Amino acid sequence: MTTRWSLVQLAAVFCVLTVAGCGWVAPLPASPGPSQTPPPASPDLNLELVGQIGGPTTALAARDTLLYVGVGPRLAVWDASNPTRPVLRGQSAPLRDTVRRVASEGDLAYVAAGSALHVLDVSNPAHVITRGTFILNPDREDGSFAGEVAIAGHQAFLTAGDDGLRILDLSDPAAPREVGAYRPPGATYYVAVEGNYAYLTARPSPGLGPHVPTGLRIVDISSPARPIEVGFATSELPVGVLAGGGYAYLADLSGLRILDISNPSRPSQLGFVPMPNSLGEFGVTMALGDGVLYMAAGPYGLRIIDVSDPAAPRMLASHQVGLRFACCSESATGVALAGSYAYVSDRHNGLRVVDVTNPMNPTEVASIPGMEAAYTVAVTDRYAFVVAGRSGLLGIDISEPAAPTVAWSFPPPIGRQSVVWSVALAQGHAYVFGDEGGEVLDLSDPGRPTPIARVVEVRNARDAALAGEYLYVASRDALNVLDVGEPTRPRTIAVTQLMQATSLAISEGYAYVGSLAGLHILDISEPSAPSRIGDYEFIRGSWGVAASGRFAYVVDYLRGVLILDVSDPSQPRQVGYVEPPVRREGTSDARSLERYGIMAVRGYLFYAMGGSGVRVVDVTEPATPVVVGYYNTGGAASGLVVRDGYIYVADWDGGLLVLQENR
């Protein structure tokens, strides 16, 4: 296929090493015309994945001493023969989406990721291979998402949100096929199976309103082709379910309910453990062993409950794995039992091993650190510097783009509770900023960065860019200018008040600051006295900004990417726009991200767009931009850098991805 651009011809690139920008030194080929767009079912155009590493720890299953752990878009296999020292035995190739749930049976692992259920052969952990894949609604442009999976014999029971429950025949692992479906009103997210019955959570979906009852549906699956609902138990909004031994354990917003399901048509509540304001809507997973229930309760860690007397359950202990983050995202995502140990997957903190010999006194005995979320990235010749929130700054060796490896990690500035949001690189130094301040790292040995200075006066930083000896930092309430001519003694020389800044670009003596109010243009010809000379207002604000020559490119949540003529910086005007892509169901909403990486390079625009992945747009004709490439990262693409023929993408759910043009 002929394209209007070629990454292969872009191998000679000179980068000004900031998050904001790089510049091509090799010319692009002439544009013969717009590329043909593939049908909606195609997830990519002209881009392919070369390498991947990292991602949050999202799911967990166990068989004997082996742990199957979802890490970003991969399934990792850990050997816990020695629980205090788990050993990584192997991992799958990257799947097309972030792992959501994992189940195992024999030598097979079943992975729900994105809109698919993958059947993986784990008989040899060093060589995990995909045996088969089932895709939900492949003809829908926005797709469907696979929620939870339960395995019973040669059948899989897969929840699909508004699409209800799908029943798959797994007799041939290479060709899983749908043999039945149950689509009740509302949304179905969680499922458990015991005997001839499936237990489904019932809750409203956004399109059907609050009149849909919430609780537990009991469905007879003795005939998979004709599942029939036979019972219902009312509860508050359900967030997880487990079934076993004639009981159903239903977690909802108020706590844990234990239901007698010996008569499926008339379930009755036996016991209840109140947990007000503790479970939220994050979703929980549970495991049962010897009369004790273990619950991975999102941001509230591991809950341990005595259920030996179903009529009188009681809380034994609450163990906070890692750190509690009260803001916005789940933490404990999965739990599995093996012997006297509970293994907990923790989105922010990796894999945790908890000794539960005494369930009333759980003790964490081992941990495997993880990558919380990749926010943005900057690149040198050999290393990608990945900003990873509370995981700090990670140095990824990219000397082999197809096989990136973690070289080092650096904690957040000013303490572990801080969140890192941005990094700028120049002249052998890295400037790292987050909620609680900034830090300067000496990169004379890039494999072992050394802190040499702190910046405590700039807080709540969201983006940073370098121009000469000056560092510009966009924080929540200001544009800060620091003189870093002497890196060991950075000093603030100017502060310009701006509300809710999100992003920043520097070009030809001007600072372009994106904020929730729109775009602000400042004259920085005198760095110690920036002058605000122009504004462009947006209904939903600016979420990312790039500038090149007489144009600025701004990500607007509602309207896509706006192209502004800034030849007169005091009067920016819109001359074109790129329509926002369709966001697939189950992916991160734009509003959940702080910023999108966007770069303008010689008439082409490269940008990350959350759950819609990465886009490449020909903007040589600003009034009629043409999308010439895109890639669905499967998660939430947040930041990117283009260098030496590769696109390095920081993805909240997928870690660091390395893309290139299709060969």
C-alpha cells in the first residue's frame, strides 16, 4: 500500500530531548494522495508493534506452584515453589489489549483482554503460545469488552457488559466457538459457575437507566444453547461474585452477602459483613479456602473474612498491599491461594505474597515491583525514560527495540507518595517533576542516573520543556521558568499564573500552554518576564499541544485535534481539525488522562489519543488533514516520542510500546 509518509526514511533524526519535541533532518517523500482507509474492523493502518515492556499488574490465577499474572498486555508465568522468592519463568507475546482477567485449567490459561478471550498454552512456561482466540462482535467498530471468565469443563463463560454472557465450547482450544448466550437487561460484568448454574451480577448500563434491578441473576446452563434465568437476589450495586459449596458470595457497595443457593430458584441471604465505603465500583475478586474468604478489594487491599459459619461471617483482617491510593484507580486486582499463602496482583505495586498461616495476622513476605502506569516518555540514543506515576521514572534499555529491558528505576521526587508526571532531557541531565516537586538527575552514566539537585518550589507539575538554559514547567496554576544553566543549582526566575495547565510546547520564542480553559500563548523572548499575548478558548480544554512554524496543534476532548494558525500569536485562529476517533468500549476515557503526547514533525502530526490509540496525520494541507496511520494500543495511549524510525508510546495500561511502519 502506498502511504503519504515513511518511517523507514526517517532514520536520521535529530531530537531536542524534551517531552515536547523532536525535529526531522531528513525530508519526507512527496504526497501522492490520501491512503485508503481499511474497514472499521481493522485495528491498525500502516503501523505495527515491534517491542513492548511493562504495564500495570491487572489479574492473577494460580495452579499448584505456578502463578499466571496479567501484566499490561502480557501473561507472565511465575514459579512460587519458594513463595518468598518467586521466579519469572516466561511470558506470552503481547496480546492486542490489556489483560483484564485470567483463569487456568490444566496446561491452558484463559485470558480476557479487550474484546477477546485468548487460549494460551502454558505447558512450557518458557514458551507461552497462543492456541486460539475468540473475538466478541468483530464487526462492531467500537467493539465489545470481555470482562470476567469462568471455566467449567470444556466450556468458558465470558461476561461482555451490555452484551450479557457468552458461552463458549473449548473442546478444540485452537478454535473456541460460541454455543450459547444470555443477554439480560442491563450490564453483566462478573460471573461464577457451580454445577449447572451460572451466577451473574446484575446492574444498570448507561443506556438503559436506573430502572434495571441490581443483584444476582441465577441462570440454568444445563443446556448451553438455551440458558434460562431461574432465580434472582436483590442487592446494592454488585462488584463481584464467587460460588462454592452451595453458597454464593456477593460483594456489593455495602459489603459482602452470603446467599444460600441450595434452591437456585429461591436464593436467600444467610449472612452479611458490612463494609461501607470500602469496595466502591472498582470490582473485586475472591478466593475461598478452609472456611476463610480472601477478597482483593481494589484500593482497599486484601480483606480476609471468616465464612465458616455462613450465617455469622466476620472480618478477620484487612491487609493493605503496597500503598493506598484514594484518588481514582484500583489497586488490588486479583487474589489466588496456594498453601498458606495468598498471592495478590496489585495494579500499582506488582505482585505481592502474603503469608496467611494466621488469617488474623497476614504478613507480606515478598513483592515483585510493577509499573503503575506509563504517562509519558523521552528518548536518548539507548534509553527510554518512562514517567510512571507513583512508580517514578524508569530507564528502559532500547538498544534492541524489539526486546526492551528495564535498566533502572528511580523513585518519585520528594517521597513515595508523590506522582511523577513529566521529564525533560538535555545536555546530560534529566529534569523530573511531579506533584511534590522536582529533581535533577546527572546522566553522565545513563545506566546509573545520579540525583544532584531538588526543586521544591514547583509543585503539581504536569509538563516540562527545555529551551537553551531555561526549563519551562507547566504546573496546575502557573508556568514556571527555571534557569538550569548550572544544573546543580536550578533557580526559579519567573512564575506566570495560569489556571489548570495540562500541557506545554516551546517553539520559536513562544510558550504554548494547554489548560482546561484552552490554549494560552506566552512570549518568552525574555525568559525572566514571560508575557501572555494570546488565548484560544475550548469548551473542554486543551489536553495536549504541539507547535511548529506558524501552526499549533491542540488536542480537544470533544473535537479531536484542532489546527490553529498562530502566525499572529495574539490572534490564533482555527484553520482545520482532525475528527476524534471512535473510542472502543471498555477503554479509558479521555477525561481520565492528564495529557496526550503530540508531536509535529515536518508536516506530519503524531499523537496519542487514550483509548483510541496512536494516530499519524498528514497536515501538509492544514485545512484538509488526512489520517495516514493509526495503531490500537489496547490500553490508553498517553505520551509518545518519534525517533530513529520508531514511535515510542507510553500507555497507561500497556507500558512502553515500540511501533514502526509496516514492512
